[in-house]
Amino acid sequence: MEISHSRTVTYSPAYTIVPTYECFNRCTYCNFRTDSLISPWMAVSAAESLLKQLQSKNVCEILILSGEVHPSSSRRQAWFQRIYDLSKLALSMGFLPHTNAGVLSYEEMEKLKTVNVSMGLMLEQLNPILLNTVHKYAPSKVPFVRSQQLELAGKLQIPFTTGLLLGIGETEDDWWETLEAITRLHQRYHHIQEVILQPHSPGYQQTFDAPGFDLYKLPAVVFQARQILSPDISIQIPPNLVKDDQWLLACIEAGARDLGGIGPKDEVNPDYLHLQVEALQEILQQAGWEIVPRLPIYPQFDDWLSVELQAAVKRWRQLQEHSL
């Protein structure tokens, strides 16, 4: 369903499932990863029990967010199969899966496309100098590898979410160059749904010794991003990382129109609790904005899906129409 209200901000009623917190990358700002010895993989049976509880909670999107197993590891195939099985399970139970599992091969993305309505990967920043600092021990953060992932998604016609991580040692010019690169890929394939502008927010686990991104700069970044990105790409900001209500509203006035998945926990930034929909509604309504739910796939991409996935999406669109 298209939302035409000019003062509308969207969010996704979502729940995050984590197949594993282990990751062969060691980004110094990370508050997500744990070592494999203390991070057992989520069993499909455990996920099924959890999803049964969510079926009555009006949750639409199941975000499958995973740490990465090295592409040459003997465990890679089992890791990928677990992600596929969890996606398939979520779909079979009436949810719409969206997977963000780091850098994937063409074949892996092609297979996941059959059980996901959309996928994602943060581009973060394209400046290779970060490979000497925050990404020194993060092999899959090579800028070319990540931008290639966006291109593969375009070739496979996968509706895609990407984004920038702000405040990890990059420059302002890096922001604009990364956004321009996203726009160029989108102009070729028309597959980018959203770009997330995520301010670095320090957490207890990270080793990166730097303050959080200056949130007072965020509305200006949103405004300039809106000038660079194609008009059909939505700009997303995470409201739990924007602590001041007025600055959240300033970001929206500057061009942000989506607040991302709202669920019980932000797995990437566990130190920052999600604002729930009722609280966000109160903040936005006072400034004349309306917050409405969306699916993890935007309507213009529906016909990219298989018949089975289109049917699942159609059911959710009908449910949303009846609830509004």
C-alpha cells in the first residue's frame, strides 16, 4: 500500500533473530560480536518456539541478523544453511524475513532471495584508510567487497537496504562520496529501498576509544543526503540513537522518513533501548507527523518476488489496509 500523506513517517514492526553472535571481523566499534566458544548458534527449534509467541504480537518483519563465518571456513556451509532454514521457517509461519548477514556470495544471495522479501548490508564508509584503523582486523569491511555486494543485489533484483556509519574516523567528504556511490548503483539497478544514517554510539563492549557522533550535525547530514540520493530512496534514522526529541524531529524535517525496525532490542546497539511505537507516536504527533507501519519490502518491488513471496506480502498489505 502506498502512503501518500506528506507528513508521514514509517517504521517496521519487527523482531530480530540472531543465528550467531560470532564473527570473523573484529571491528573496534562493535558491540555485537562474541567469541564462537561462548556463542552457540540458534537452533531452528528454538526459533520456532519464539516465533509462535510472536504470531499474536502484530510483528511483521523478522530481521535475521548474523555475525559472519569466514567464507573459507569448513563451517561456512552449515552457517549459511542455518540462515536459510531460519528464513524459510519465518516465512512458513506467516512473517516476512529480511536478512542482514554480512558479505555473501552471488550463489548465497540467489538462494536467500527465495525465502526473503528483502536483504541488507551496511556500506558504512568507502574510504580505505579505515582499514588501517577501525577495520584493521575486519577482512569483509574492504570497501570494494561491500560495494560489490550492493551491485550483486541489483543484478539479482533484491530489494536492498544499506547505510552509513557516522563517526568512525571518516571525513565529511567521505559521507558524500559514499552516498554518491550508492546513488550510482541505484540508478543502474533501481533496487535500494532505504539508506540508514547511523550515528556511532559508544557501547560497553567496544575498544574504539572515541566519542559518539555529534548528533547536532545529524539533521544537516540528513538534509545533504536527501539532495544526493535518488528521490525514491527513503532515509532511515534509528530513533533510539537520537536522544533528544527535538533533534529527532529536526532529522525528520530535514528529510528522514523512516525509523527502521522497532522491536524489543537493538542487537547492534544493545546499550540503547528502542523507543516503542507509542512513545514515538506521541513525539511525532505533537509536531504534526503521523507514524505508520510498513512492510520490509516497499510496494514498487513486489513484482520482483516469486509467486509465493508475493502472496505472503499481499496478505500483509491487506491486513495493514484494514487496520488503517
